[in-house]
Amino acid sequence: MKPIARYRCLMLAAALIASAVVVAAGDEHRPNVLIVMADDCTYNDLPIYGGANARTPAIDRLAAEGLTFNRAYLSEAICQPCRAELYTGQFPLCNGCAWNYSASRPDVKSIPHYLKPLGYRVGLAGKVHVRPPLAFPFEKVEGFDANCVRAPTQQHDVRGIRQFMARDKGPFCLVVALVEPHVPWVMGDPAQYPPKKLELPDNLADTPETRRDFGRYLAEITYMDGQFGQILAALDASGKAESTLVFFSSEQGSQFPGNKWTTWDTGLHTALVARWPGKVAAGKRTDAIVQYADVLPTLLDVAGGDAAGHPFDGTSFRGVLLGEADRHRPFAYGLLNNFPEGPLYPSRTVSDGRWRYIRNLTPQELYIEKHLMSLVGGSSVHNPYWTSWPREAAANRRTYQLVKRYMRRPAEELYDTAGDPYELNNRAVDPRCAEIKNKLAGELDRWMAEQGDPGKPVDSEEALQAARRGEHLYGPTAPSRR
């Protein structure tokens, strides 16, 4: 072997040994990570955010032992885009998944790409719903149903996640993506929630059918909480709870009008609770604004990695976790591309944690979402309550206003979500709110330009089909952002 070649081999071997030593030495300092996600659960239906009905002892316990984020958001209230955002640390147009049933860019990187080089085993149990597989190379962990519309959901088994937690040396990162309380609402015991005794959220029409289905939805929340409790028990049994950073998130809002598939707060606002014994103070809350895009940079940070030079839209909120900071980002951003869930209806939004500004790009059109309006749903109707809303609209002015609110929206909306959490009082034309509206509108313009978002053209069959082929038409153009 030539001297130069021998030297290079020796240097490479030394680097590998040094890297192995660093990984080994860091095992006791780098936490395991457990992320548990609900599916279609409106954040303020949970007791920890003021929900008046649901019983969730496991989530309540986690909040008592950890940090609850009052202002956590995702940027698209649709299953696939929000998961892609969480796993990549990028907003929808940057990672490429800005529609449901689409795909991220073929060269995008996700949690496994970033944590495996640091010695982590990275697995996913339950619902996947991200593409392409090359961009999301999670190890498959058995035990939880991946089909969110199966009726009934398959029985879960925690043995798979127990084995994953216990297997091998070194830290693990495990995502358990549950499929409740996604429709159909067939799991749990609805007898726990008698319809006449329920306190309906202000954005729901009060019909017998709505009360019945809301009770079934609440039963699924309690069923989901039971699953979460068993997952935490499995972590306790592994002996690794004290060295594990746990996140629970409710994902996007539920399949009631005004939540999922919208840019309203009850669609984009998510529950987020973190527990990290000895690191995160117990029983605390924070008003720091965070988004799903911030989660991966945070994981990389606590794992001892370096987020610098990576094309993240998010940034680490490690300081908030550790109580060293009470602020994170000034704004949270959101979008909706309605196709293929229904006719084109693009919408964009920005929030400063209190005020939410929304821009509907085709206000002259009707908003229609085919799943919620019971037009599709596999072998059964998903949301039978919906037909009672237009049925009762002629006799009940409030019901009429809720149907109108959902299906015909103005070009601009502005809400004080602190005092009006269900966004029923649009302040966009109130001259007293002109300053905050202009500020948020300008920030939305800036974000859309940064994201390479032209607005209406994105919400189209052409853009969706191109994304499915890996030929994304819109998004940031700079290579460092891709």
C-alpha cells in the first residue's frame, strides 16, 4: 500500500474509532425519544386545554409530570402534510407534501436520516401515511393498526414496542402514531358520554345527530388515552422512563366543521406535552410558540447533533424545554390546499399566538370537503351528523350561520383567539384591528414568498400529480432549502 493510501486508511480508522467513542460516551446523556400522536383530535377537547367532556387520565398524568405547550401548531390540518412536517422539520412546500395523498420530495431527509448517525434506532408503530419510503426510512414496529378508517380498529399489542425499547444498546427514537379518534368513531364506550349531558363546543350546531356523534368521538378520545397509558406503562416496564423524552401531540383538529381541513385555529392548533425527568420541570405550562417543524431540530439538539447547515424551517426549542427560555418563534404559519379532498379552495394563515389572520384565495367559491360532508367514506358514511345541519338551518338561525361560516368564507378573516377560541367573530373589517391585521398580512406575504408559494396555482390537480411523480412544481428554489 502506498504511503498516502496507508495514511488515509489510518486517519479514517482513527475517525471511526473517535466517532464510536463519542457515541458510546454520550449514551448516558442522550435521551431516548418517544413520540405518541393521536389522530384528528381537536386540542381543546382535551381537559388539559379546557375540554369540558373527555376523560383522559393518561394525558393528564403526563401534563402533571411535564411541560404543556399552550401555543403549539402544525402548518396544514391534513394528515399527510402535518406528519411530513413533523418528520422533516420543513414546511409543506419545502418538504414537498402540501396535499393529502401526495408525496414529499424524493431527496428530502427525515428523523431516521438525522438520528441514526448519532447511534439511535428509529422506529415507527401504527399509522405511516408519508411518502416516498426512501425519504422516511423508519424501522417498522408492530402492534398498532396503521389503517385509520378500519371499523373496528385492530386490537393493539404493546409487545412490539417493548421489544424495540429493550433491544440492543444505545438510545432509541420511537414514534407511535395512533389512529384514534379519526373517523369512523367506533372504538371505546359511548355510554360514558350520554348525548344530552354533553357540552358542545361553540362551533358545532346543536342537533341530536351532532350530540350522538360527538359522544362517539369523545369515547374514541378516551380509548386513545387508554392506549397512551399502556404505551407509558410499557416504557416504565422497560426501565428507561427516566432517560426518555416523551412527547404527546393530538395532531390536527377533528372531523367536525371548522377543525380539520381548515386554516382556523381549531384545525391547526395542536396539543403538545413534553416529559423529560430531571430536565423538564413538572406541571408547568409555556406560552412559547412552536410548530411541528421545530420538533426535529429539537430532537437533533438534545441528541447532541448540530442543526446548522440543514435545510430546516424549524429551530430547536430545547431552551423552552429546559426552562431557559419562555419564547421561541414570533409567528406560526399555515396553509390549506383542498384538492383532492374537494374542489379547489386554497387558504393561507399566520398567527402570533393570540391573533390569527386568514386569507382565503377563492372567496367567491363554496368550500366543500367530500369526507366530512359524507359523500365518501369507504363502505360507510363517515359523518352522518352533517346532514342534520342543513336540515335544521331553516328553523335555527345559529345553525344556518354555522353552515354559512363553513361553506362561504370572506377574503380575509381576523380573530382574537384568546377571547374567541372558536373564531366566530371576524374582526378583519374592524378599524380598531387594522394595525394588527396589516402586520400579520405583511408577515404572511413574506412567508409565502420565502416558501415559493404562489397561492392559487398550488391547489390544483396538476401540482398534486407532479408531486406524486416527484416533480414538484412549487417551493423554495435555493438548493440549501431543499
